[in-house]
Amino acid sequence: MTQKLQILVPAGQNRERIDIFLTNLIENTTRSKVQQAIEEGYVLVNGKSTKPGYKVNPGDVIDINLPKPPPQTVKAEKIPINVVYEDDYIIVVNKPAGMVTHPAYGNYTGTLVNALLYHCQGKLAHINEVEESDDIEIKDRVGYEPLNARAGIVHRLDKDTSGLIVVAKDDFSHAFLAKQFSNRTIDREYWAIVWGKFGKQKKGVVEANLARSKSDRKKVAVSQNGKYAVTEYEVITEFDFLSLIKLKLKTGRTHQIRVHMHHIGHPVFGDPTYGGRRISYGENVKKNKDFVEELLGIMKRQALHAKTIGFIHPVTKEKMFFDSKLPADMQKVIRLLNSYNKNNL
């Protein structure tokens, strides 16, 4: 459901930025919300999408289709979750691919927070500070979030990235864990299936600053003017045209692993945003296109899994470490790759 509004820019109107023009015109809004609506394509000028910096002209027809505001609070929902560990202070969950971490613009139900509110009977931290994450879809949308949207959440994963997340049940635990994330003392290891072989370079470090893409605000790109970002990787197994690798984040930028691997020519297999579904890696791929398409049919998302997490418990001060199995889709792709390798030796 949307709220529709059409505005005809009057004669004699000064040429000013459209985000300022609309903020001054529409009641109960902010400039940041207007800019967000423009960037998401909800504002058209003369039937075409525009930019926040566009300067309006007399006679312009502006069509606005704003999404229905979210509910005031997030509701608990009876959604199955895979609890790896739980006590009175924290809970560690193995998030499946396809589940958004917390409610925000466009995803107000069916999220991990909805499930946790039901599972924990509402006992989750209320602090809203969250580590910068690899989920740009739910970043910078505070104006559209219900009050308890980020209850307990300390860090996030992409909707289509699976793996371990630690959640705080009280504000003290949240602050204690958040400090570890801020200081980069949390131990996290991701496993990914990526395109191509690495040759003799089985280990490496990708150091490339990251910023929002200028051509697509939903994407991230390598940029000299971006935020400092470092990813370490190591090859576990090489197949004919794909590799299984493990990665560690030295920083925690949005989409960091996916962008860094694409940057060095090894996109995460299946990634629709950063070149992971493009079949263009070597003669063996071309010769076995049907097999590659079969693998892509299994891997309908990026083959990326947050496999391990380690941290200091906020109350006991004990060092805790958790490991998880690869999800079924990644396991199946690896089994088929191993079989393919054996049959082609």
C-alpha cells in the first residue's frame, strides 16, 4: 500500500534542489526521508526517476508514491530458529539464507528479530547501535524502522548470507559485545565458494577502501575515497573452475567480502549483485555449461556462510567459540564439484 501525491511546480518557483523543495512542502517529513524516497525511485519528475540534487523547474510534474509507514513496534512471531547456544544473557543463532536480520524498510515481518522476540518472550536488549554490516538493504533506514526493530542485534548478515549471529538479551551484554566488535577482537571466519583458481597464491590479503556505488546506491564499490577495508583469505580446496576458501574480516564494512572478492577477480559463486552468476571463467566452464548451470540452480544466492564466531562472554568473561556446518546448498555444490573433479582426472 502506498501514499500517492502529485505536485505541479508553480510558475515563478526558484530552481532549488528537489529534496529541499519537497521537504518544505510535505508535512511531517525530513530531508533524509525525502532523499531516501528519491534514491529508491519513489519520486518521479515528468515520469522519470531523479536524484536528490535535481533542481526543479516551473512546470515540472512530480509524482510521489511513498510506502505505507511501518508498524510502531515489532511483533513477536512464531518462526523456527536454529539456536546454537543460549543462557540468560546471550543467544547464538545459525541464521538461514533468506532471512533478514531485523525489521526495516520493506521487511517488517519474518525477520530474525521477530523470531527472537517470540523465542525469548521479549527479553532482548533495547540498544539500537549495530556494528556496520554487510547488509546494505537494511542500512540507513532508521526513519522507517519500528521502535524495537533492532532489539538485541549487535551485528548483522546479508539476507542471503547464512551463518552464526550472537544476540544480546540485556543492554549490558549488548554494550559489552558491541565493544568487542568495535575493537575487532571478535573471531569470525566465513567460508565461501568463489569463481576461479588462485594458482600459487593460496593465501592473500585484500586491502581496498569501500564506498556506496555512485551508479547504484544499493551496491558498494571499491573507491579511494571510501572507508578502509581489509579481508584475509585462504584457499581450502580448488576445483576445476571454482574454489572453496575461508575468510577473515579485519574490518566490518557493508558487503565487504562480496565486493573484495569481485575486486580481485574471484566473485562469490551465485552472487547476483557482484558478478557471481556470470558464466565467463575459462574454457572448462564453457565446455561444461550445463553443469555450471546446474550448480547455479542449486546455489540461488551467494555461496557465503559465517561459519565460526568467538568472543568473550559479557558476564562470565569466558572465551566462547562456536562452529557451524555449511548449509545444505553449499554442501551439495561441493559434493558435485568433488564428483566432477574425480570424473575428469
